[in-house]
Amino acid sequence: MRLGARFIAITLPGFLFLRVAAQSSTASAALSQSTLPVGSCTADIPCSNGACCNSESGYCGYGAPFCTTVADGGPCTSNCDAKAQCGPNAPAGEEDCPLKVCCSQFGFCGTTEDFCGTGCQSNCNPAVTASCGADQQSALNRRIGYYEGWAAARSCDAWTPSTMNVDSLTHLNFAFAYISSSFEVIEMTPGDSSLWTETTALKSRNPALKVFLSIGGWTFNDAPTSGIFSALAASESNTQTFIKSVLSVMNAYGFDGIDIDWEYPVAEDRGGSVGDLANYPTFLKAIKTAFGPFDYGLSFTAPSSYWYLQNYDLPALLADGVADWVNVMTYDLHGVWDSPADYIGSIVLAHTNLTEIELTFQLYANVGIDPSKITMGIGFYGRSFELVSASCSDPGCPFAGAAPAGPCSANPGTLMYTEIEDILASVGNSTNQLVFDEAAAVKYLVYNTIDWVSFDDQQTLGMKLQYANGICL
């Protein structure tokens, strides 16, 4: 479960431009062949952000001053039919930004002062997030754990469901099940069904526990299965086939609900289609209706980045009779996938940074989502990097690539919490090695001289819990 593209606002004299990862390959190629600043262009080099090129001024933008073609007496030499993201130069019906974020004076959507300050055209005052008392404990009302099926196959520190302590949980999600090309629920890995049985058997230890089957996940939304969710949600017939299969699996294995982990609707880079925005709520409503007689639960998983979240109709997805709640992936905010190609840059940043998490929940507040229907996700593992230089290890320093895999996780760029504990035990707690970023409510550790990992522990998890309680989650 990983986040993807983000946006960064860059200001030039008199103009504001937005660079996003989902640019065209043509624009990327043109940009790579030039040394032009972002938001600049020439008669021969188009705007890397897809905007109209005013070749006389050398700036990119929208509206008549930028988009009137040379043939019509104007200065535009490329992308002359481009439309703004919002405002009067946006396509009809798209004048407002998704999730009610600010529309800047230059027709771009965003959440910072560059978008919401001087010249902002709409949604310039973000909604106020809910506020609860310091003793509020609502975030503990729903305590969801995830069991990953592949954990049983690790070469060391392997876990089977029966080895888990579930006394403190209200819910346990098994990750993951897949969907076949004929739209039926199938195992992610052959043999997983025995783990399904072992997982639901945990209810004998905790009778109040609800066990959900999580369907999808990041890898399922890679090729060749990346288009299955779109085809499923777009067809009533396919949806009914899926529902019939889901009900059969739940009855056979004793699940209490399902979580739909579609990463991500509409997004072209993830196999999405434009119709997903409207189809997704309809799809979930059909599932919930079928679940009614059995009192099964239904949740869905959603990203924290605006770039992907803008394609979720959150009010429709969380309306009465649709999903019961949303699991928000407020983790994996950063990793080795960050690179110059998505304009974040190859720099180390914490993957569970609370300051970024706060921006996520502002988006939910903007569209009026009941906080009690939101579950804040916590990644109980670290994202690791190999630094370019041991002399630069603060957040924002460059990385060369993924840090070596841990002995048990066996995945470069990721460390299990137990592996982090082992590293801490071997290097000690020197402040030269371990850093507590209080503002971000996260810790990071420099180890092996040049490797860097960010993670949460009891202290930072407590800070995030306090935050979640404070906004009534």
C-alpha cells in the first residue's frame, strides 16, 4: 500500500505553476532536453506542466493571453487547447477543485498559501477540522490490525495467525485476497485459504473480534490485474458475480466483512478509468445492500495524497447504506519511489510525518466527512534509504537508493519494527544515531554509517493517537 504522485507549487514572477508526476512522456522528454525553469517555455519547448505556452513572454498559463494561437494573432505555440484545473479557464463543470481545495488565481488546485492566499478564486477558507477534548478516546473505538498472508512464509520471524495476540483488537483484516478475471474472489497466493480459516478462528479467543477479508492491495493494482477493479465497478453483471463469490467465501470461512483496497480509481498510472469516480460508490452500495441480511461490515481503503484522493467521491462512498468507514493510508508518505520524476526529489523524508497527515484530514473535513467514519492508519514498520553522504542525514538530504533489506523482511527499502529494534540494540541510543522529530511525531535512525530509516515507536504512536482523538476520529 503505497502513495504515489504529489504536487509542488512553484512561483515565478507574476505566475504560479504546478508540477505533477502524471505529466505526459512527451513533456517529460522535452523538459529533460532543456534547462528551462518550471513554468517556462519557448517556441520549440512546450510547457512541462501541460499549460499553454506564451512564446513571447516565455511563460506558461491559461486563458487568452497564453492560449490564443499564433494563427489567430496570439503568442501560443504549443498546448494551445489546454484548460486550467479550476476557475474560469477550466472545462465547463470543473471550475471548482476536487475535495473543495483552493483554486489559485492562476487556475491550479492546492492547499497551501500559494493557492489559498492572494487572488484565490474559490474554496479559499478550508473547513475547520473537528475538535474534541483532551480526554477524548474515540480513536480507540475501532482498533484494526492487519495480518499479511506472506508473513507466514518469511525465512525468519515468520508469523502465522495463531501466533497473534488479538485481545486488544476490535477488527482484524486479512491482507490480501485477489479478484479473478471472471470477477470472483481468489487467494492471493495458493494455500492462503488455510490461513483464512486460521485467522477467523481467532474469534474463539476474542468473541468480540470482527475479521474482515481485505481485497486488492497495491500489487493487485499492478499489471496485468490493474484494470479489474474498473471493469468490475463499471458493470452491474460483474458486480453481482463478485458479490455472489464474496458471500460464498464469507460464509465458508467465517469472515464478518470485507475491505476494498482499490489503489487507485481513475488514476491512469494505476489502471483506472474516468468512470471510476461515479462507479465506485454504486459498486460499494450494491455490496452493502447484499450484506444487509447478514449484518456484514464493509470498509474501503483510501490514500492520503490529494493527487489520488481527488478521484474519490468521499461523501457518496461514506453515505448511509454504503461503506461503514474508510481506512486512510497515513503511512508510506515517502519512500525510494520519490525521485526527480515526481518533483519531490530523491531526498529522505519520514513516511509517517504527522504534519503531512494533518493535511490529509483537512481534505476529509473540507467535504464534511463524519470523523467517526475515519480510521487513521499506522505503519508498524520503517521505510529505509541509503544516503548519498553520511555527512548529510537530516530530512531533505539526498538518498542514493534503498537501504539493504532486513534479514527477515527481505525487501530493500523496508524494515520490520523488530529489525529496527535489533539495530537499536546493536548501536545504542546515541543522539548521533537516533533522532526524535517532535514536530513530525516520528523518529529516524542513521545506522551502518550511511543507512537511514524512519519509523514510529510507543512515544510517537502515542502522539498520533492523541492527535486522532483530538480531531474526533
